[in-house]
Amino acid sequence: MNIIKTLDQLPEKRPVVLAFGFFDGVHRGHQAVLQACLQLAREKKAMPVAVTFYPHPLTVLLPSASIQLLLSESEKEELFKQMGFETTVVISPTEEFLGQSAGRFLQSLSRITSLCGIVTGENFTFGKNAEGNAELLNSYFLDKGVFIQIVKLEKAEGGVISSTRIRKCILQGDVKKAGYFLGRPYRICGDIIHGFRRGTEVLGFPTANLKPERERAVPGDGVYATRAFIRGRQYPSVTNVGTNPTFGNKERSIETFIFSFDEKIYDAPFALEWIEKIREEKQFPDIEALCRQIEEDIKRAKQILEV
Ligand SMILES: Cc1cc2nc3c(=O)[nH]c(=O)nc-3n(C[C@H](O)[C@H](O)[C@H](O)COP(=O)(O)O)c2cc1C
Ligand SMILES: Nc1ncnc2c1ncn2[C@@H]1O[C@H](COP(=O)(O)OP(=O)(O)OP(=O)(O)O)[C@@H](O)[C@H]1O
């Protein structure tokens, strides 16, 4: 994947079709925009380019805001690549960039000599206070030889699919619905860290403790059917998110019990796919009651994962 940092660095000789957005999650709505960009580029014999941002514009305008993202920068680029994009522009948005008027942004686009098409969704906005919209983009380029394609909004379950809506589902534990809106299960990559070793020594259910990236959306507390990915292989598993009230931990942890697995995995890259919530995390009166419940959780996870 060829990553460039500004629109000025786009090739001057080869025509380009751009798709604009933050694209967090690369959900089904984003996929419609990106597919339309690939298709238009094929028709125009042009290079399709996804134009995105990092960090999230909100955190630039409001540094105290914390946003819980659905993808890391590299995961988003990998998804663009899998769809067929060879080049991505990742703009680091400054306050000045975000504060420019819609008119100035349009002028800067019209200076790209190789620009032959732009694709966005119906709800795309740009410029200070989101004053520019898809309609303005269309009217501005009407007589400038740049084809503007506005993609209809992808909807599901009574509303428009959006990154914000998917983040809410995940925080509320509805990872099944999040996966439906994303078009694939929600996935978190991260390092394995050491827990208190109670899982192995007290309960008989050893767990891999996942430490996700700092800005990552983590499903709400509860027990989930999950799939773990280690060294390119996938394993059915069950994951508890929470503070382990039975033991009164202070910190929230993400602990995965992988079925039929007894390797040491501290240094291996680890990823977890979240399939469906099983139950809330609870305080148990004793360790035996917790263990009995974990046995039930494993049975239910196996049903959900069909293993
Ligand atoms: C499937 C599963 C379900 C769990 N459910 C609960 C729960 O409801 N309440 C709780 O206090 N701890 C629960 N735990 C967490 C255990 O308390 C935890 O695995 C144990 O404290 C080991 O922690 P350690 O890895 O830090 O040693 C669950 C663990 C697993 C694997
Ligand atoms: N449901 C959708 N259907 C079609 N296009 C969409 C949809 N949602 C977003 N888009 C388009 O995808 C591009 C990226 O949008 P953006 O990153 O703002 O996503 P979003 O899901 O709307 O995010 P947020 O929830 O943060 O507003 C834009 O061109 C936008 O118009």
C-alpha cells in the first residue's frame, strides 16, 4: 500500500478518483462508497484513492475528547488494500485544515490537475462547521470536468449505518449487531499481558489477558463468545470483560479462555473477534459457583460458534 500524506503528492499524470471520509470501521456504508470509487476508477481508467484522516478530527479540535475507535490506522489501511486500493492519502488534520471554509477546501481540490472523479456518501460534509455538503460538491464541479458520484445511504434496522452507531452497539455489548453493520465480526488486536494467574492456579481456566490499543472501543462488561487468532490460526474461545467482582479487582480486564489450547502465547500477535454476548459479569458467592457458570458459558459459546 502506497501511503501519502497530502493531496499535493497525488500523481500529476495519472487520473485519480477520490473517496473521502474518516471511514472508522470500514462499515457497510463505507464499503458502498469505496466500491463505487473502485468502479468509477475502472470506468475512467483512473487510479482509485481513499482519502482519510488520522488522528480523528474531533480529537484535534477538542484534545480532551476521547474517541473509541473501531480500527487502528494500519487495520484501516489493510482493509482498503484488501478491497483493491493501492494508494491511500492519510491527512493529519491540523486546526487550520479543519477551520478552512468549504469554498477554500473546494478550491484546493480543483487545483489537483489529475482529479477526474470524487465519490462520497449522501451525508458527507466538509469545511468549517461542516458547512459544505455533497450537494455543494456536486454543484461546484458541475462544469469542471470532474465527475461527482454521491452514494445513497446504507441503512439497516431502521436507521443509517454509521461509525457512531456501531461504537454504541459495542459499548452496550451488542457485538452481534455491530458485526452485522460492519459486514464482518468486530475485531480487536493487541498484546497479551500477565493477569493474577488465578485463572490457571485457582479456577483451572487459564486466560490470555488482552491489552488493546489506547483509543480502542472495547465491548461493555460481560461474557462473550469469541474467536481468537494466534499465529495465523483461529481458535474458538470465551471472553470475560470486567473487573472480576468475585475477586474485587480494581482494573477492568479482557480475559479469553481458548478451548483446547495450552501453548505459551505472551509474545505472539493476538486478535479477538467478538461474535455474541452470553451474559452479564456477576459476583459469585464462591469459586465453585463461578467455575460451574464458566462451564455453562463454554457450552453456550460452543453452540454460538458451532463447534
Ligand atoms: C468465561 C469466563 C467468565 C467469567 N465470568 C466471571 C464473572 O461473572 N464474575 C467474575 O468475578 N469473574 C468472572 N470471570 C473472571 C475470573 O474471575 C478470572 O478469569 C480470574 O479472576 C482469573 O484472573 P487472572 O487471569 O487475572 O488470574 C470469568 C472468566 C471467564 C474465562
Ligand atoms: N451508511 C452510509 N451509507 C453510505 N455512505 C456512508 C454511510 N455512512 C457514511 N458514509 C459515507 O462514507 C464516507 C465516510 O464517512 P464517515 O467517516 O463520516 O462515516 P460515518 O459512519 O458517518 O461516521 P460518524 O458516525 O463518525 O459520523 C463519507 O463519504 C460518508 O458520506
